Amino acid sequence: MSKFQFHSNTSQTVGVELELGIVDTDSMALSNRSSELLATLPDDISESCKHELMQSCVEVISGVCTTVSEARVDLSGKLRSLQHSADNLGLGLWWGATHPFSHWQDQVVTDDERYRGLVRLLQEMARRLITFGLHVHVGVDSGDKAVMICDRIMQHLPLLLALSASSPYWEDRDTGLHSHRSKVMEGLPTAGLPTLMRNWSEYVWLVNHMEETGFINTIREIWWDVRPHHNFGTVEVRMCDMPGNIDHVCALAALIQCLVKYLSDRIDEGTYQFDCHPMMVRQNKWRAARYGVAATLVDTFDYSEKTVAEIVERLLGKLRGVAQDLNCESELLMVREIAGRIDWADRQRLILQKAGTREEIVKQLIQQSRIQ
């Protein structure tokens, strides 16, 4: 039985991972050229830009940062270099959680033993994972606390999905959803909302049980919407669709960092473990996936319905002091702007309505997302 040591952090460090689509700038379709693209990168960023399961995706990873603004500077430099290499190859970077018209059957699995093992285990459920998400890591000081925060942050996860929703299309059709990515991810046996756990020991037991019975190959195959990460000593929030630009990435990263610190501080001070009914979280996740930022979500305290903007306003009141402590107040306050506008899913629909082609969606949003 494996023993997973949680490498604790003494502060709420932040790390950000971006999953971006690779598209051909002539056809605007997904292009299976990540190996070619990554081979052209300079050595100083090559370790921060990595393969994903499919050759039509690249992952861009920040360093371990103290503040969100530091993460922004770090990511922006890496993205400029990646953009330059992509430009030279006739490629673009797609900031959205699903592609508007490319089909999963046309995508090529990266030639890596781990990825081949995933496909053998999961079959079509792995092959159709042509989705792109935003993952945010926040440092915590113990495995027990990481598990407790994963439990307590669950009630906030649907809000994060609503604010980031950017996947209305799937295989050249409008799904009617704002986040189809979240539904694709839920097709995996170890994705979606996590199971409730009481402490680090229970989490370790669960992971070992799944490995020993062949349910998963490694701990890396747990893709919950939020999970502890023992190697990094973090809580990793994986709920978000890939937003359409770096400003929104940083706003969501700030919200997540503030939530983790807020919950961590409350745990340190001593607090009753609020029993949020799992079905309320599941219901809200569906509402967020269906309607995005226009959703009404059920308040998990009094069970009344509230708009995303109302929930954001109340949450900002709780978190503003935390944001000041973390030096991310300006990024956090941008969440209010996100909640007050149409989301990235409806922005895609609006482009199609005006321009008439899904290729134009990709073209316009690639240009809008470029790092200057």
C-alpha cells in the first residue's frame, strides 16, 4: 500500500495551468501538431509548456507564485513565446473549453505510454476528451486541511463554472448548454464532484483501494472538480472552463486563492462544519452548465434562488479583506465585471449570429485572447 506524503506549504501560494487548443489558422480547425509546436520552444520555457492527452492541446503552467499578479507576469511571458512559435507554424491558440466544430474522432492521442494506458482503460471516454480547462493550485499546510477545504469549497464550485462557461458547441452543433465540457468530463469514472472525505488518511486509503483494484492506474487519474495534490501541497480547483482571456483567468485565480485562504483561516480559528447537502451542489452545477453566468443558483444556506451577480456581490464582501492580504484585490474585483456581462459561451453564439460561420468564432476569439 502506497503512502502519499503531503508536501505542506506555509502560505497560500498560487499556481495556474491553462489548457489551450491548437488550431490551424487557415481552416480554424483543431490541429494535431503539439509535438511540432513544443519542439520549437526556447529552453527557458519548454518545461512549462507540455503535452496533453491529445495532440491538439498544449498545457501552459505557471511557476509557484506568491500573488496572482506574479502568476500573470509569468504566464504572459510564456504565452508570448508560445504565440510566436505558433505564428511561425501557421497555428493559433484557442481559449475556449470546447472547439466550435472540430470532431473528437479526428484528434490524435499523444504518443506516450501513460496516455496510451488511459485510452486502453477508458476507451471512447478518453478519446472524446477534446476539452480545455483552467486549473488553479493554492498552497495549504496539511493534508487534513486540504481534504477539509475540498469539502467546504464544493458549495462554491458551481459559481466558478458559471463565471467561466465557454463551451456551448460540440462537434459543429450548439448543445444548448453553456458548459458542455463539464458534461464531457463527467463521463469519466473519477471526474465530477468529489466524494466526501473526513481526513487525509481516508483520502490515502481511497486512492490505494482504487489503484489496487485496477480502477485507476495512478493517483494522477483522479480528475475531480477539486482535489488535494500531495506533491505540490495544494488544493487544486479543476472546475473551470477555459476562459477567453488572461484577465478572466487571473480574476478566477484570485477568487479561488481567496476562497482557499478564507476557508483555511476559518478552520484554524475553529468552525462548525456546515453540512451542505450534496444534491444542492449537484443541482447548482447543472444550472451553471446549462445557463452560465445567467443562471440562478440555490443558496446552500437558506435554499433561496439568487443570481450569479447577487452571489458574487455577497462573496466579494466576505473576501475583500482576504484579497487585500493576498495583494489580489484588483483581480478579485474583476469577478464583478464578469458576473455583469454575457459569458464566453454567449459571446461565441453572438459572433456566429453576426458573422454566420463557426470559423469566424475561432478567428475572432484567437485574436482577442492574444497576449500583447
